[in-house]
Amino acid sequence: MNFLRNLLGWILLSCLAVTFSWKYDRRPKIYGNQLTSRVLHPSHRRVQRQILYVHNAFRSQVKPPAANMLALKWDAEASKAAQKLAQQCRLLEHIKHWDEKLGFCGQNIFIASHQVPWMFAIRTWYLEKNQHRYGMKNNSLKETGHYTQMVWATSHKLGCGFSPCLSTPGGAKYYSYVCNYCPTGNYKWKLGRPYKKGIPCSACKNHCRKGKLCTNSCDYADGWVNCREIHQTWPHWLCNSEGVEGEKRRQSCAATCNCQGKLT
């Protein structure tokens, strides 16, 4: 029991101390029993709107600015999967959600020994930005992975879950916050460039929200990493040929074949 309590304390302190600007004893002004389920549980529309607003606000503030940052939209299935994982109380164990069209989704998890506002959990993820160096190849997924998934430009669906975990093997309670981001980000070879640097919305000039976030998202994802390169040379073979093999190619490069003019 003491071990689990110490572990939870260490995890919480580790989450709060992701940058030098966060002190080890930092806490939100309102926490614990001062918070009710109505301000924490994503089944409430108000909570969904708050989580979305905070995420999109942070996505619009990245430095250097992003040319292709998509606005996140709430997704019921991603939220359902996040809620299920939160209720399973697996500490920081990740179980990625699968979207039928977008494939695997990215995931962020925050746990705390007391109830804290969603803003606190999301900001803790975002503050890993201070460890991230845009354009560099040596960024660490362990140190910046929550931040990079939050600001992965082509992730455009968001769903989150929250649950108290009161019956743990060691007897110590904690609270689990989980968010799914679809399609997934955090590809290791792109970790230094989670978005395209440039003037906000310059990659989506006719599909821009308030001059900051793009809205021309694609409801498909490519299964092959070289779909765009193949399409440049053999567009008909990739997207328009008939037969079983042609259908397999279209499915493997669904975004490239179906989302011209959209961000993928």
C-alpha cells in the first residue's frame, strides 16, 4: 500500500515537473472534493466543450507557428474508448483505440492522487513543449510525447474519459484522465516536426477558423508511408485500377486517393 502511494506521488510529481517552471509542490487552485463530476466527466457537453477549447487554444499557440494545424473535433467513439480505459484503472498503461477509417489513435494519460481540473491535466501535457526542439532529430518521445501528440497537425478527432480509481491492489486511490487523438501522431521520424512551420492557415487558406486552425480534415488515413510518392508517378494505378489488387491499393492509400485538397 505504501509502495503504491509513493508511486502515485512520484508519478504526479513527475507530471508536474516536466519543465523547470513547474515546482514540485504545484497544485491547481481548486482540486479534490471541491470538484464535482459535472465539471470532470466528459459525458457532459460542457466538459467536452471545455476540453476541446483548451486543446485547440494550445494548438493555435505553438511556436514556431503552424501552417497546417487542424482544429480538433469531439468524437464519440474515441471518447467511449478513452472512458473505458480510464475505468479500467491501469495507471499509465496505454491501449490504443482503433478508428475504422483513420486507423490507430494516439493517446495521452494523466493520473493524480486528487481530482484536478481538466485544464491542469492538459496544460501539464502541453508544458512538455519546453523540452521540445522544433526541427531537431533528437527529441525524446518519453520527454515530449504528450506535447507532440497534442499538437500533431493531422490529428483532428478528440475523445476523452475520466474515472476515479478507488479499488487498487495497494489500496491507494487515484484519478485517471485519458484522451484519444485520431489519427495517431508521434511517428518517430517526424517527432521534431509535429506540424509544418509557417504562417497560420497558410496551408489551408480557404478552410481556416479565426485565422489560426485549419478545417479541411480528411476522414481517411494512409496505411502506407509512401502513398504520396507513388501517387505522383502512378496516380491511376494507385487509385483507379480495378480488381482485387486495385481495391487493396486504394484501401492502403485511402487518404491520398480520397482527400485531394485536404490535409492528411
